[in-house]
Amino acid sequence: MSEDIVVGAGIYGVLVASALARRGRQVRILEARSIASGASGGPGRRGVRANGRDLRELALMAEAYRVWPALNDSLDGGPCYERTGHLLLLEREQDLMSANARIQMQQSQGVDCRFLSANECSQIQSGLAQSVGGAIYCERDGVCDHEAFTRAVARQAQAHGVVIEENTQVVHINVDNQKVTSVRTGDGRSTAVGGNLFLFANSGTAALVESAFGLKLPVWNACLQVMLTDPAPQVPITALIGHAHRTVSIKAHTGDQVMISGGWPGHWDETSQKGHAVPESVAGNLAEAVAVLPALEGMGIAEADASHLEAMCVDDIPIIDRLPGCANGFFAAGWSGHGWAIAPVVADLIVNWVEHDHYPALLAPFSLQRFGIHRGRFQ
Ligand SMILES: Cc1cc2nc3c(=O)[nH]c(=O)nc-3n(C[C@H](O)[C@H](O)[C@H](O)COP(=O)(O)OP(=O)(O)OC[C@H]3O[C@@H](n4cnc5c(N)ncnc54)[C@H](O)[C@@H]3O)c2cc1C
């Protein structure tokens, strides 16, 4: 049987590989480093939230609410996903005034949410700053232990026959007569693509697309910071907390630690290919967290990590499409810091697209076409 090749063993690579294998396909994943070594790994947990999400992704999230619990239950190794509710805190007058419009828009896309007064917020999360004037609340939002989940899906994929080759970097994609024929890896080997090629290399995708197709995707790589505080039993975090204008996200972590993130940048060293946190971002991120939860003032930081690259896209939503002009090549990149929550739905849509040769309408907002680039004669 002809083999499908998946590049990258992050959440997208392992979900798609597992789904293909369960449909009887022969699948091989080529991973430059190790399973979950990119944005799908690292400390803390990922938010699975619709609240405050880019409006173009809401329809995917409405579907994701349905998919996450069942997918979580189907994996070995215990639950990784949990519904905690998400508070999108509002402090400024203009954010309070626009809240109803956002609530209406989210609801129209199938995302249950409601406005909470400051008093109602404090019944869900204690210790909020006096300046918090209210929040938009999504009860079905939650969090996921992303690294454990990615590893569990990888094990499931392997149990269905998927071969995962780690330490195998793809350096070039060979195309002949509108078909991907093979990929070349860093060790000089060539691996035939008898079936389809799925390029889910996140931070590595743009370089491969440019070298094979001469197409420069409007994406760039960012190393986003995550911090874990020292244990803080005096600051129990009961919901996932985000903010309408501050760059901050707060989550409960195991052992009474608090996870603080939200998109502050670290520094990426091209020579060592490693990222590290920078003092200004650590201080800035902590200050934003203290502004909404004053009890975090003076809290020690046990870990600050910025070693997991994410590709960001110029219009803040991913690009999910065929490789240009290619009958058997698909790619997704540019998750812009929020690709985790929608992964199970997007992976299913891509696999259905390939199986039925029918372009899913839900993916239309994410096509190359929005940049005036067409996928050729293939749909
Ligand atoms: C700090 C941080 C916080 C985030 N928080 C959230 C959140 O709260 N909610 C949310 O929805 N999303 C969040 N995200 C985004 C989400 O984690 C990512 O969008 C998602 O994990 C991307 O999955 P992926 O499989 O595409 O990429 P990755 O997990 O990065 O996997 C890509 C894999 O490809 C491999 N690779 C790269 N180049 C090559 C090559 N040439 N050959 C072979 N392999 C290659 C890499 O080693 C990597 O393992 C966050 C991201 C970060 C970094």
C-alpha cells in the first residue's frame, strides 16, 4: 500500500496520522527532534477556550466543545483535558461597552457565554482586583495538559501501526508533475511519498514551502513565554483567566503552582536553536498578572520557559490548505498562539477532505486564497 508521510510529531501530526491509520492507511511521521518537542510540549497547560477567540475561529471551537471530551476519554494515561470555565476580564469602559456585541457574536456561532458583574466574577474567582468591572464567561472552556495529551495520541497512533521516526529532519520536498514524490531528510535519505504528504512542522513549515514551491508564507516564528510560580496555596485559581486588553493568561497548575502566560516574547538563539525567557518579559507578564490578581504580588517564579516555537501569521489566524498546485500535499501553519484548542476539529476536517476529495467549508477562512494565492486546479 502507498504510504502517507506526515512531517512533525506535534498535536497536528499525531492526530492526523492516528486518524489516517484508523482508516487503514499506512502512515510514517518524520520528526526533526522528538514527539511534542515543539509548541505541543513544554511546561504548564494549554487553554481550550472560545472566549475572546478570533471570530473567524469560533465555528471551529463550537465543534471542538463536542469533540474534546470524547477524544480525551478515548486515550490511555488518564484525563488530560478539563472544563474549568473561562473569565475574560473587563476593566476599561470601552471593553465593558463592547462586551454585549462580543457575547452576541460568540453565541451566534454556537459558543455559550454570558456577562458577569464584578460580584458574580468574584463568586467564580476570588481575589480579583477592584478594577475588574465584569467579565464575559464561557462555562465550557477549559485547559489541557498538552504534552501528556500529544504523547497519548502518539501512542494511540503507534498502536494503529503509525511509524514515528524521531531525529529525522525533512530538508526538502520533491515535486514532479503536480505531485509530491518524495522528501529528503537531513541524513541524506529520500523517503517516497506514495500517498499524501502532510506538512505539520509549525515553525519549520515556511522554510520547506519556500524551498519547494518558491512561495513565501506570511508567517514568522515566535518563542512565547510560560511561567510557573512557586506553590501559592493562598491564591487558588479556579477558572481559566484571560483579559480583554492586558497581555495575560492565568491558569491553575499542579501542586498549587500558578501558570502565567499570554504571549510575552522570549529570545530565540539561532546558533543553539534554543529559546530562553528574558527578564523584561518575566517582569512584564508578572506585573499584568498582579494587576488582576493582587495576591500574586511578590510571588517567586519557579520556572520561566520560552523554548517552544510557534509560527505566527500576519492576520492572526492559521493557513490551512493544499501545497500550491499539488494533488497530494496538504499543510497547516501560522497558528498564532491559539492552535491547540481547535486541533482535534481541524485534524478531522483535513482527514475528511483527503478521504472524500471535498474541500470543507469550515476551513474556507483559512485558505491561501485570502492572500491572493490560489491552490491551483485541485480543490
Ligand atoms: C507558550 C505557548 C502557549 C500556547 N497557548 C495556547 C493556548 O492556551 N491555547 C491554544 O489553543 N493554543 C496555544 N498555543 C498554540 C498551540 O500550542 C500550537 O498552535 C499547537 O501546539 C501547534 O501544534 P503543531 O502540531 O502544529 O506544532 P508543533 O507542536 O510545534 O509540532 C511541529 C513539529 O514539527 C517538527 N519539525 C519542525 N520542522 C521540521 C522538519 N523540517 N522536519 C521534521 N520535523 C520538523 C518540530 O520539531 C515539532 O515537533 C500555545 C503555544 C505556545 C508556544
